[in-house]
Amino acid sequence: MCQWSINLRKRLSEFPLEGAECLDDKIVARMVPKFHLAAHRQECRADYSLNYEPGAGRRDMEGPERTWFGLQGGGSTKDQGPGYWSDAMDDKLGHWNWSKLVRLGIHFYLLPSDIKYQYLMSIVGSLLAKKYLNAVQQADLHEEELGLINEDLPIACVASWKKMIATWENDRSSPNPYYTPMMSTETNTSIGFL
């Protein structure tokens, strides 16, 4: 994403789709999926990590990779004509989406909020319910742990960190508070420690 986004506006203006140049304004965030992030430079890891993106949660964003893996079954589309290829891909992707929908379980978002939690407890076999309950429990745990850590830190220090993070989240060209430059490239062996 770090290299891909550099000339994004230029590539979108050349894309053969009417109005494609406006798509760049609709991109909310430019992130790199977690499995691919390790191949990037250290600066890119801090700038494009999902761990630091507000609202990203614990996603890995590798869903498209899993989809491509699932599309490999059922024969190659390499030798197919354009019409047959389109039908074959439509069938495979339709099945993939149907399978995901079935695994989500009951659509709990239709319930009133006051009974939602109790209802979810009764259907924990649903993938969506399990993920929701796990997210609520983890959020409570992390909020409690953060409170304990903040109690031991100077108030001015915490306020300064929060200000640095808010500044970076509003303007990604400002210094990234999550980036820690390498202190030294020396190893224990190179300095004669081992």
C-alpha cells in the first residue's frame, strides 16, 4: 500500500471507468494487510499497520487472499472464453458469499439493544455472535488494563501521548508516535559481546 498509494490519483485518472478519479477521495484509510506488513520497511509498518488504525479492531484484512485460495478449486479458468470465465467466477464468488452468510448465523442487529446481549448468549454457536461477544469481552479487559497502566504514569505524560496520537490520526504527515527508530544496527557479535 505504501508504494501503491504514491501515484494512486494518477492511475485512477487513467483508469477506464467513468468517475474513477474521484475514488481516491472516498478511500477512508490506506492500510497493509497484517501478513504482508512484515515485508515492508520499518517506517511503513508503523504508518500502515491496522493495529494503529482507529476502528480497525483486530482485523487482519487478508480476506481477499482467503477468497483467492477458495477460488482455485473446481478447475482452471485459464482456457475459458470470456463469457464462460465470467459465469464460472460469478458462480464461485456467489458460493463463497453464500457460505460466509450462512456462517454468520442469525442477524442479531435486528434486535432491540436491551435484549441483544442476553439473546446473543443463547446463540453462541453463531460465528457472528461469538466474534461480537469476544470483542466486547476484550474491549472491557483492555480498557481496564489501560486504566491501571495510566494510574501509574504522570498525567502530563499521558496527556502528551494522547495529543501526539490525535495529531497523527488527523494529519498523517505529522510524526508517527508509534514509529520507533532503530537505536543501532550493531549486534552482540559485532561489538565483541559474544
